[in-house]
Amino acid sequence: MENHVAPLEGACKNYEEDLVLFYYGESGAAEGAAMEQHMAQCGRCRNFVDDLGRVLPQMAPLPELPQPFWDSYFRETIAKLDAHEARQRQSWWRGWFQPLNGWLVPTFGTAVVAALAIALVLEKNDLVSFIGTPSPNIPAEVLVDSNQLEFFKSLEILESLSTLEEQDGGKADPKTSDILDRRAAWSLA
Amino acid sequence: MKTRKLFLIVLGFFLLLESGALADGDDWRKLNPKEKDSIRRNYERWEKLPPQDKEHLRQEWDRWNRMPQDRRDRLKQRFNDHRRNQD
């Protein structure tokens, strides 16, 4: 069952607040007498006070909060104020990171990923072999290409290939240049 | 701001993948010091060769790769024997 509350009728604007105080019995003696005198002549204000008596009891009263609630509320407020002051005291170094606000997490994440990437590279071989064996003059595309590495590893054999084939009883490549033949002969001598 | 964050995240993943690829493809670091030294010397020598010698060696390399494995092993063995005798 719904409780319909009729809206309050308007009272005289000058008396409205005083009428509420009058209703609650919080007007002084002189003001109370003035209100009664006014209401004797003003039907609207009299109806307004009657309506207050009708409407206000239907409104939910504020719950009575126990004293422990107010004690803990006070303690929490003091603690929050202390924490706020502590933050204020620390803010001199936080100010340094102020421009990075919103960037700290992605920056930290990127740094972690970069560190992980370096660790991945280094974990394949130990740090000494990674740093201690520089490969001067050899381009990176050669270093990462196993076919080219094999080619340069076999270069001496390739230079001597025709001679080796002749010695092995096979047919030497007729295109072998004199220079390479001389070099091969020298290397096999 | 969101675009920059997204860019950083994508960059991070790219770094991660790239490092993995580099780590996997870097055959150089799997070689022993003697092999590395040999390759380094041969590369430096190769750089000084005239173009026709380079072309010839490329052809020899193709021919070498087309040879049967047993013949390659035999020639390599012969080469190593000569080298040992030389030392």
C-alpha cells in the first residue's frame, strides 16, 4: 500500500522558515507569539503549519547512530587527515615523477620487456662469449646467414677445389683461374 | 595518450620477437673461436679479391654444394691431410 503525501501548500514567504521553527517549538517566546498572532489572521500560514504536522511525521526519522560509530568516525577522520599530511610531506619527490603521470606503467612495462629481450639474447650463449667475441669487419647479414658462414669457412677448400679434385682423380674445373691455382698450390704445398 | 601507450606496448612486443629471432638466427655465436678466426680471416681475404675471383669462388661453391656428400667428405679429408702435413 503506497503512502501518498500531499504537497505542502505555500505559506507567506517571510514566515515560512519561522513557521517551521515554530512547529518544532524552537522559536523564542516573542517570535512564537508573533507567529500565533500572524496565523490568527493568515489562513495559508495556518494551513502550512497544519500540513507540517501531517507531513513531517510520515517522513523517515534519521536513524539514531550509536556513540561507537561517532568514535570510530572521528578516529577515521583523524587518520585520513594524518595520511593526507604525510602525502603532502612526501610530495617533494613525487613531484619529480609528476610529468610521467600516466606514463609510469607503460614505461616500466617497456623497460621490463626490453630487459627480457636482452636476457633472451644473452641466455642463448653466456655473456662472455656474447661480448668477448666481436666480429669486426664482418657485416651482420653474413653473421646471421649460416650459408654465408659456411661459405667463408670453406673458402680455402673452394680455392683448392680443382687441385684437390685432380689429386683425387676427378676432373678439375677448367674455369679455375691461374691466380687461384697458384694460391691453391701454395696452400697445399 | 592511448595511442602512445599502444605504441609502447607494440614496440615492446616487437623488441621481444626481434630478440628471439636474432637469438635463434645468430649462428655466428655457435661457432668455436678457431672457426670464428678462420671465417674472419677468409672474409677479409675475400673482400680484397678481384671480382672475377669472387665470381669463380661462387661457382666453386655451387659446384661444391652439388657434389655428393661422400665426395665432399673425401675432398675435405684430403684437404685436411694436406694442411696437417703442412703444419
